[in-house]
Amino acid sequence: MNRAEDISPKGRGLLDRRNFMRGTGMAFGGLGLAQLLASEDTTNFSGKVPIRPRIDPDNPYAPRPPHFPMPAKRVLVIFCPGAVSHVDTFDYKPALVKYHGQKPPGMPAVTFEGPSGNIAKPFWDFRPRGQSGKMVSDLLPHLGGLVDDFTFFHALSTQTSAHPQGENFLHTGFTMEGFPSFGAWTTYALGSECSELPAFVAINDPRGMARSGKNNFGSGFLPASFQGTDFTAKSPPANLARPARYSQSDDRGTIDLLKRLNSRHLEKFPGDANLAARVASYELAGRMQMSVPEMMELSGEPESVHKEYGTDTGTDLKREYAKNCILARRLIERGVRVVQLFNGSDPSGGNGITNWDSHSDIKDTHAMQAEIMDQPTAALIRDLKSRGLLDDTLVVWCTEFGRMPFLQGNGTGRDHNSGAFTCFLAGAGVKKGVSYGESDEFGFKAAQNETSVYDFNATILHLMGLDHERLTFYHNGLERRLTNVHGHVMKDVLA
């Protein structure tokens, strides 16, 4: 017997030439498949080849071209954490007046925070605004005067009715933490046209960060360069001030020396993206020592601008938020790619009402938040328009979900509603004075042209010239993207 033909005690498992070729062929085929799956050209779940930007580690913020031409060059996100009640602001529902005080038909007896009460009409009167006649409540008269510039999404829905997870999902496409934010994806793809300021700035509420904190503007598994830089009109970036004992020329010499030393250090570790990101961030901080103090000097703004924004009237919180709005315009004006402006913070600090979350006394809580947000936000949008910046800036006004058309058992507040809520877009690339989608007659569920958060984010990326299915990053064996494996561009809202 040939030893190569029978290696088992009973003659089983023949290793003849045919079996040998079959086994080795399958092995090499498996190696080839593994190589394909790990290659740069691997297609993602959409079946499309990813478009990965070429990032220069020494200059990660260098401007990069979009996937296709679109008018939006930068984006301003105005986020209202706590869940703004759509049925008390932008989504007019006459049925709530008709059935006021009655038990809600076909709606749950228990919601997120407990037993549901009766249907409640809006706490503020609605009236037609602008040439379009869009119905907006008296809670937001200043924004109501701009409806002819907005595209409203009235049939938005989300996957969760919990605030932290809702914030995560809106900004990152996932309810869990650790995923890149919208701003990080955008600056990863496009870089920035401004070399003296961060590509992505998060202007937090005067009272602090929202519930999900830095996850709302974090970089997740993207390079650290693309995390949002956090500062406000009241609190500039830390450690930017030059010590008084050093002259400007001494400071410049020190920065130049550090640059030479950093370059030599980088040469010892080629391809180390984390090291390059740290060096790039320090160098940007050096440039910001010159650019940020000038940009944050709001006293140089004309008195008419301060009056328009409301920095001299109302509560301290309103005045501070108004200054943040002026800061947002100045950042946009200087070419910062993504500016994220927050109107609300985490209530866990025990500082009273801090956001739009209104489980009780909604008339008081929403009125307080609206007094802070309405005039300065409307002034910001008008200011961008008057300066011609709205032609190439996309404005996104958003909240994480809506509120119920009926009261909670306590009779004074509305519970969370993930089934229907309202956000709007304005500016570059979107239609003006239109509404897309409808909630049902009570504002309880999306009824027509339902738009998921995936669809909403896909549309925003499209307006920035980015294909949401091809903007990916290979992480943990998957081609990750902002919209996960979902999302469609809502083409009916495109101008």
C-alpha cells in the first residue's frame, strides 16, 4: 500500500492527489476572501464602494472636495435637548382643541413616565405666518416670522424615547455611546476652509452640556482630530491666553521651536495617526491664540446687532445664549465647517429648569426655554441671510423627539413621543416655505411620508455634497457610517 494513499488505521481519510488539490484550493480561496474583505475597496452594506477621504496626518483639517457639487459649504446645527413639543410649536392640530379634556382614543394608557391623562389643546394659540400661511404658535413668534425660509419635517420618528439615547441616535445614528457624531463625519469628509480655527465647534448652553455630553460632538472611532472643540462666548478655549511676562515675539519663537521638534518626533513614528492628530491639535491651539481672542471680542459688534440678538434684554440666560448666537455667526463667517449650538443642558446638576423636558408645568417650562431661544435664534438666521451666508450655509434646527398630545397623569405636562416630532432645515439647497410629511390628526404618530432620523441625516449629508452610503470608516470588521445600514435622501425637499 502506498503510504500517501492511506494514513488512517482503517484506511479512511485518503490523501490522494485530488483531495490534496481540493483542500489546498479551498484554503487559498479562503485567504483570498479574507484579503478582499480587509482591502480598501471592500463594498459596504449598500453594495457601493466606500469613498474614504485622504487625510494628511500633518494637516487633517485641509479642505477636501465633496462627493458631488452642492451649494452647502458649511452647516449650523441648533439643537434643543429635552424634546420640544411639536404640538405646541410648529405642528398645528385642530383635533386637540376639538377633543380637549377627553380620553385619547386608541392611545396607550401608560407611556414613558407613567399613566396618561386627557388630550390637551396647545398651551399657546396658533396663527398663520408669512406668505405661506404656515401655522405657528405664539410661543415662538420670532421664528414664526421666518417660516417662508424653512422646510419643516412633520413626520419624523426615532427609535427611542429616552433622552440620552435619543441624543446619541440623533447625532451619531446609534443609541449607544462611542460612535462618531454628525459633525465629526462631516469634517472627516470635508476638512475645513479655515486654518486658524477648529473645523468643528460645539457651543454648549450657558448652563452646561446636554445629557450625552461630548458624545453629541465626539469623534468616536474616527481620528481624534475630528472631535468638536467645546467653547462658548463666556468661556473661551482653555489655555489660549499668552502669559503677560512673555512678549508676542517670544511666543512666536517658542511656537516655531515646538513645530520643529514635533516634526522631528513625527519622523520617528511614520504613520502614527494618533500622534499626528495630537501634534495637529497643539499646532491649531497655537494658531488659535491669535485668532480666537479677536473672534470672541463681541463688544466690537454694532449696538444694532446686540439689540437684534437680544444680548441686552431678558434673563441672564437669554443674554448669554444670544451672545453664543453671535459667536456662531462669527464662526460661520470665518469658514468653520460645522458649528453646533445648544439650547438646553443636562438637568442632573440640580440647577432647576435646564432644557425643554416638560413632564410637569409645561406652560412654564416651555415658556422659559422659548424666551431664551426664540429671539436670538431668529436673529442669527436673519443675520446669516442678510450677509449672504445663508446661500452656502445649511441650518438645521432639531430636537431628539416630540411630546404627547395628551397630558400625563399629573395633568400639567406632556410625556416623551418617539412616534412623531418636528425639525426644520433652512438655507443652502433646501426649498423654502414648505412642509414635508404629516403626523396623524393628534400629532401622535407619523402618518404621511414618515421620515426616520436615518433619512433626516442622509438628507443633511446629501445637502453637504456627501453620499451617506459611501461615507464610511472601516472599524472592527465593519464599514461604519452615520446612517448605519439605513436611510434615504428626502429628495422632495431639495431646491
